[in-house]
Amino acid sequence: QVQLVESGGGLVQSGGSLRLSCTASGSTGSVAIMSWYRQAPGKKRELVAMLGTGGSTNYADSVKGRFTISRDNAKNTMYLQMTSLKPEDTAVYYCNQLWLGGLQYWGQGTQVTVSS
């Protein structure tokens, strides 16, 4: 069993930066992909960024060049560095682990609010 805990959300002005963290407890030995998703009010949850175990990354077009996903294996922590934030980035951000075999784990989410 894995527990994911996000932190780092908050209120920031347009153009500002935030760094989200997602710390995992429990086994991480079978993780295939680690990702960040977000869900704005009234909208579907969408993929923001993903990181494969080999280091490959992929980003939503809306955040390319502004967000960076990374991980620190020693700390069992994944990060999402967000810069040049826009009001449309306002959402609850969730971290996700997809394991080999198809198991998925979600964090509880952290609110990011960008004021104009």
C-alpha cells in the first residue's frame, strides 16, 4: 500500500511561482509512471505532467515551458515547479502513481489559486 501526500499549494499572484511536493510512503519499487493532474471547478481532471522511471517527461500543452516535473528518489518525493502562473492554472492538484500491473494511487490534492 502507498500513501501520497501533496503539499506546497497556496495563493499566488499571476506571474508568480509555486513548487508542489508529493511524498510517498510505503513501497515505491514497482512505480512505472508518476504524474501530476489537476481539476478546476466544473471541469474534468486533466493530466498536467508525467515522469517515467527512465526519466522521460511529458507535459500538457498548456503548461509546457512553465512547469517542470522532477523527483528525488532518496526522499521518495516528486515535485512540480510551476512558474509564470496564470489564473487558468487555478485548480486542485493531485499526484498519481501508476504501478506495473495497473495499480494506481492518488494523493488527497492541494489547492493552487492564482489571482489576476
